[in-house]
Amino acid sequence: MERLSAQQRSKIRRLSEPKELAPDEEGGELNIVPFLDIITNVLMFVLATVSVTFTATLDTFPPRAGGAGARAPTTPTLGLTVILVNEGFSVKARGGNVAPGCNDVGPGLAVPKGQIDGKPDYDYPQLNACVKKLKNASDEFKGETTVTISASPNIPYQAIISTMDAVRKNDDNGEDLFPDVNFGLAR
Amino acid sequence: MTAPPNDPNAPFNPPPRQKPASMAVYKRELRREIRRKKTEPEINFLNITAMMDMMTIILVFLLKSMSAQSASLPQSADLTIPKSIVTTEASQEGVAVLISKSQIVVDDNPVVPVPSNPTQGVEGKYKRSGPNDLYIVPLANTLQTWRDRDKQVRAATGKDPSSSEAIVIADQNTPYRLLVEVLFTLGQTEFSKFHLMVLQGAKK
């Protein structure tokens, strides 16, 4: 086999050295690392200062002064009214007062206050169960979605909102019960 | 006879020069050597352009959704919004009526002060016919101005001009009487739909 001479070996060594790229021949990437640092800091400050409050709105209609001028319904309606008083919920349906236990018509509060976390408070699960029972009492009430909510003058707004939540959906299966709320005026 | 090895008088006899290899062998060796010494180029900069594009889009969406949902609600001791289980999108349509512990505000303008014990609503002197009335006159005047303007806007934009909408932002301890007075006054000034602002995330 032919052997390379010393000159040839030297030349091969010289020519085979990898070439150093000139600065202007390198890949033209912009160094944006400092920019990224700034953006990250700004982003963290923005996120920390913006108070995230996830809000929603409940749609309602103007209060009705009840009764006068209203036409008598042609089909039986439930006409559910929930009144918040200091002792609990008074529920009226089909023009009569619902008795305690939500099984019959009679005097008394349908859902009195219960002991919630060791102190007396409105029993929203019981109210939900009560309106569910009233809605399922007859097939004619199935399509009814309107409830009138009224309250004593001193009842706080949070209790009104929680009552609207309690009558809106069936807690068990998520079905709509009475999502349309009218506010009533105590006369 | 050969000269002794250390003889200074011996003639200089260089080693025989090696004959160079042929050009084909030389080139083959050169190619092999270049291939052997070839190194992968070092990556000096990570290409994060695609990630930056993605981050920018996410950031824009994040800021947009935050601004839509926060709705510039001033949460303070004077105004704490009630919590609800609803998770629907907050409506942004209508005049903002704010009922705090100290005053009723329409579109950032204080209209009527709220008394320290508001279970009978605002003071009688602000109502049309005394303490038992529900119609709050200064509030109605302000709302009427807003309503007149909104009526024209609605007519111009093809919406139903017969009524307007209102966003009611009330403190969680606002008594029902005061709430009803505000809602009644809104109804009297041709506002037919109210959006009650609540915070999402109440426990069942």
C-alpha cells in the first residue's frame, strides 16, 4: 500500500482543521434573555397586583306590588312565594300557606331556622327539599320556573342571594327548579 | 572498506527521500481526516421564538379575561359583595348602581347617603312622600338622566329602547328594605332588568 509522505501528512493535518466561523458568519439570533427577564418580572407584578374576583350576575325583574290587576290564571299554577322572616322561611303556594314539613297547608313557617355550625341560621337545604317537593306535587307545576321572593325589612342581602341559590336548582340532580326570581313587596 | 561510524571525514549521506503517495490516496486520506475532525456546531442560543409567541398569546388572553371578570369592583369594608353558587358569566350591560354601607352610587357619582341603620331604607327626606315611600327622588333623577341617554343609544344601535338594564352591586349586609327601594326606583325609571352582582364560589 502506498504511504503518505511527511509533506502530505502535514498538509492533510493543516487542511483538515475545522474552520473557525467569523462573527458575521454565525447564526443571527437576537439575545433576548434580558428582555425575557424583564417580561417575567413585570408579569409577576401584574399577576400579584390584579385582584382576581370571579363575578357572576343573577338576573331579576322589578318588584311587584302583587295582586291588583293580575288576571286569574286559566290553568292551576303553583304561584310559589318564599318569604324570609327572622325565624325562617314562610312558603306560600297556590294561594295558601305551606305548613311546617312542606306536606300540607296550614299555619306556621314551612322551614324554620335550623342549627347550622352550632348557631341558628336559615336552613337552605331544607328549603331546597321543600320547593322540590312542591314542584313535583303535580305535573302542571313542572313547567313553572318563577318564584317570588320577599323578606322582612331587616333581612340581609346575602340571605336573599342564598335563598335564590336554594330555589334555583335541585341539589340532587342539578335540574332547574325556580331560576326566575321576582322580588315581592311586603304590604 | 567502510568508514567508522564516528568518522568526521565521512561524506554526508541524507536518508533517502520518501516517494509521495499518489494524488488519489492523498485526497482519500484528506477526506477521511476532514470527516474525522468534523464537530457538530455548538448551540449558542436556544431558539425560543415559538415559545415566546405562545406566551404572548396566553398573556393577552389572561389579561383580557381578568379585566372582563374583575369588573372594577372595589372590595372594601364598605362594600363586600355576597357570594353565590352561580357560575354564569357576569353581565356588563347597563348602569352600575352600587349600594355600599355608607352611600348609593350611580356610575361613580354618590347620589344618596345610607343611614347608619338602614332597615327602613334611606332617610324620609330623600323619598317622594315620606319614610314609607319606596321612591328615592335623587336616585330617580340621576337614573332618569342615564335612561334618557341610554334610550337614544339603544334606538341608534337597533336595540329595544323601551327599557334599560342595570347592574346592582350591593353590600352583603344591605337590608331587604333598602334593596327593594333601589330596585323599585329603578323600575319606576324604566329599568326592566336587573343584574345582581355576586361573587362566585359560595359553598352549598
